[in-house]
Amino acid sequence: MAGNRPEIIINCAASADGRLALADGKQLRISSEEDIARVHRLRNRVDAVLVGIGTVLKDDPKLTVKEKYIDGDARHPVRVVLDSHGRTPIDAQVLNGAAPTLIVTAEECTTEFENAENIRCGRNRVDISRLLIKLHERGLRRLMVEGGSTVIGSFVKEGLFDELDIYYGSILLGGDGPTITAGFSSFSGEDAVRLELVSVERLGNGVLHRYRPVRRD
């Protein structure tokens, strides 16, 4: 893990054929109840959870912690939205005031958001590497990346992760739905992202695979 950025855990749920959502990008429940509980426990342990604007527009997530899944009081992480052009709707649930929220836009964007802190980082689009340094400077040491596929793909491509958790549900979605690698084109053999399988765990009617990256010398 780099010393000037948070520890990064990418978490997602995929169908048995590797799709994260339907062809139109709409989410379909893939996780079992046991995996949903795991995700909320993970949110409760990290300092921040990050998604892209596509996830906000399609799924309108709260990104908070449900107390029924944890022991004790919920510890809501800081919510971070990558929104280069300031498209987060004013009634989005990430702006409901239930947890601290950072809306991260490109430097050219002048949109301001209520119930959120506005951060401008990068020309034309959010510069993820610079943002991670800013988050670390704020004391955010553990970051959970939840989606969508383009955001996950960007983090994977740049090697900006320390753990990759993929829950494979027992469902086939078919078609051309987004995958974990939807955010980038095919690698050559030398550029392939190599992983070490850390553990495999059955959760309900699905399987959680936990990986960590094999760092290049």
C-alpha cells in the first residue's frame, strides 16, 4: 500500500457469468442476504465509501450502514461521489445529510451542492490519484470502492487497490452488461493485472472471492 493514499478495498457483486448489472446498466440484486450483511459490516469499518456518478443516477444509493447488520451503533463512512461535471441530483440520497458527503468534480465545474462538501480535482475529469492524496490528508485511511463498473475498472487498471472482493451470485445475466473490466480495453499479456487469491467463502447461495494484487517489481 502506498503511504500517501488510503488502503483501498474494491467490493462488488457479479453474476456467475461475470456481469455487474443488466445491459442497460440497471442494478439487479445479485448478493445473498449474507453478503449484504458483510457489505454493511465492511462499510462500518472503513472511513469512506466511493462511487461514480453513474451509480448515483441509476441506483440512488444511500451508502450508509444499516444497524440490523452490525453489533452496536452504526458508523457511517464518508460518502465520496466522483462527479466530474456536477450532475448529482439535488434530491439524491447521498445528499440527505445522513453522513458526511464529498462531491468531487473537475476544476471547471462550478456547481455547488447542499449537505455536501465540494472538492474540485483534475482538469476536465476527476484526477483519481490526486484525490486519493487529498483523502489521505483528511485522515481517511481505509476507502471502499463500490462502483460502478467504469470506476472499478479505472482503479483496477491503475493498480489503485489493495484488496478486491467479488461476490459471485448464483444467477446468469447474459447479454452485454457491464463487467469489472468495463472501464478499460483489453490488456496485452505484459499489462495484465495479476491477482493472488486470498480466500474463498460461501455466503448464502453464492461465493465470495477475495484477492490482492500481485505487485510488479
